[in-house]
Amino acid sequence: MYKEQNDALLEIRRTYGQLQLAETKTDGLSLPDRLRAMNRPLLAWYGSHARVLPWREDPQPYRVWISEIMLQQTRVEAVKPYFERFMEALPDVQALAEVPDDRLMKLWEGLGYYNRARNLKKAAGLVMSRYGGRMPSEYSELLSLPGIGSYTAGAISSIAFGRPVPAVDGNVLRVISRVAASREDILKASTKRRMEDALRQTMPADQASSFNQGLIEVGALVCVPNGQPKCKECPFFSICLARQQKLLGQIPVKTPPKKRRIEERTVCILECGGQVAIYRRADTGLLASLYELPNKEGYLKQDQLAEAFGFSEGDVTEITPLPEAKHIFSHVEWRMKGYYVRLSGGLPGDCTAAGKQQLKQVYALPNAFGAYTKLIK
Ligand code: ADE
């Protein structure tokens, strides 16, 4: 009898111990319930914290589309002037479908990932031919257009048309992973799909635009990617498991990306009579079809420049080394050394000669050369 009582007591203690452990691990909400518990505080918070942004003031589908593609490249503040300029130059789908490529590249100059701009134009052509110039509202139709993935399709469909579909980008993945203390790698497509599926079940169907933009906003302003999250300001303070479990430093989980290849390059500003030499890059590959300053792979010595860049030593009136610069692409990093070469007898015959004003207004020179283009006299 005594032994039975003792065993029962031990069992109760064990169960209680497990419960206590469970208490410290979770507050008992299932994942769908936890996601559902985000809805109300998020909408209330967004109502009073949403930033006033040009694409929010007037969320027409075309404007939402362009802003979302631009926002995949850089910060909100940097996007604003690009967005306004783009809208003024290409106010609708038809204008985008018909814009000459060089003009499009000029409008995109500095934003990077130029294929995104090319896809915008391709997709605009399809919106013209398939839908008579009106952006489709359905998630699946949007998803079928070039350059529109699940995030952008969800953003356009929900923000511009109020459809109840999620828009899950890296910021949203970070917020949700933390709230749910999920250790799934957010760089995996399967993680994103699972989050999208879960949110589709739990997001408020009649407030999809505010819900999605609210999550984006929490990711941008509160649950920030670099540095301490501002938990005291967070609408999810009381339901966030990563905060409760002190896991904010470990979540989200991201497997480190592969190392970038380092490429050494020599860049020349070749100048003659107030014009500099530029070249159009090949139509495929890195920075396809954009213009570039003359550049070659490897670090060239001063006495190798004439042969490599196609000018004659006798024409040189000035040659000055320029500061080193680097530019990081997604898979490669350029480490550049540069020279300023002033010529008296003309620029190489195969180049495009451009004055300073033309460089500003006509030719798209990517940021990769920014450290040197700003030195053009
Ligand atoms: N980042 C991505 N999409 C955004 C949006 N619609 N508003 C603000 N920041 C964003």
C-alpha cells in the first residue's frame, strides 16, 4: 500500500514537473490560435502606427505593384523618390509596356537587380495583351506574370483588391517565426509555404490589406532585422514565444548563404574634351544591357592600360590612380582599382562618348561604378 501511494505521488510529481516545463516553454496556444491571436492587436496597432507612404495614399494596383518591386530592393526612404519619378514618367501599365529599354534602365538606375525592371516591362506587356491593360486581382493570375512571386502576388491582391491572401516576405517571416518561436530556416521555400498556408487560415478575411501591411510595418519598425527588437512597443508583446523564452537572438534561423566569389577589376575613366568613354554591356548576364565604364578583370599596372583599354600612350596628357572601391552583388564581389586617364587624340573608336549631362540623363550606369562615376570631372 505504502509503495502504491509512493508511486502515485511520484507520478503526480513527474506530471507536475512536465507541466511546469511546458509552462516555461509555451503559454499553451496552438500555432493557429497564436496566429489568430495576432489579428486584433495588429490591426489596432497598425491603425495608429502606419507610416504615410505614397503608395498607401492611393493604393491602385499598378502603384502597389511598382512599389512592392522597388521595396524588394531597398529601404522605404530610398524608394520614395524612385517611385515618384517612375510614376511621373510611366503613369500606367501601357506606358510601362511601351517604354524603350534604355529609358526604363535609366529610371531604375541605382536600384540594382535590373532584371526586376525588365520583368516589370514584360509583365506589363502581358497585362496589356491578356487583360486589356487592367491588372488582374486574382492571386493565381498575378502569380503567372514574370517577376511576380507569392509575396508580390499576395501584396497586390490584398492591398489593392482586398483579397484575403497573405503576403509573406523576409520581414513577415521574421515576425511570425519569433511570435511562434519557430526554428525553421526562413530561407527555405518550404518554411515560407507553411507560413503562408497557416496565415491563409487565420488572417482576418475582411482586413487583408491592413493585416498584411501591419505585419510588414511591425517587421520594419519594431521587430527589426538588425539590432534589438523593440518589444515594449510591439503589439505581440504578450503572445510572442521567442520573447518569453529569451530566444530573440536565435530566431529567425537563417542558414548562412554561400560565400561570394571575389573578382578583382581595373576601371578606367577615359576622358577627352569633356566626354568619357562608356560601353554597353552584353544583353545577358550580370548588369545585362546597361552601360559601364571601361573595365577589365584583374589589377592592371599603369603601363598595361593603353593596350588593355585601346588608347595610345602618346595621347595621354594625364594619368592618375583613383581610390580603390568595392561593390557587392548577390553572388560576386568586385574589388576595383581605378585610373583617370585624360587623352588628347580622341576616345577609343568602339566606345560611346558621353558628356556629363548625358551620363546623368540618358545612359544607365549601375551603382557598381558609382565610386568612379562621381569622380568624373
Ligand atoms: N516593404 C515591403 N512592402 C512594403 C509596403 N507596402 N510598405 C512599406 N514597406 C514595405
